Amino acid sequence: METIILTTLLVVVIWVLFRPISKKELNRYNDKDNWSNMGF
């Protein structure tokens, strides 16, 4: 049971770190007005 949880966690971490970044995310990151993108 532990190995299933650890494997799933590892896959999720790898997916988040190495996922392809979309053009929309790049535009949002490069926008000078970043306060509107923080989700407040």
C-alpha cells in the first residue's frame, strides 16, 4: 500500500515539474501586472 502511494506522489511531482508550459501561462508569467494573477 505504501508503494502505491509513494509511486503516485512521485508521478504527480514529476508531472508538475516537467509538464510543458503553455503559451497562456508564459504570457501570464511575463505580464508586468502580476498582482491580478495571484488569485486573490
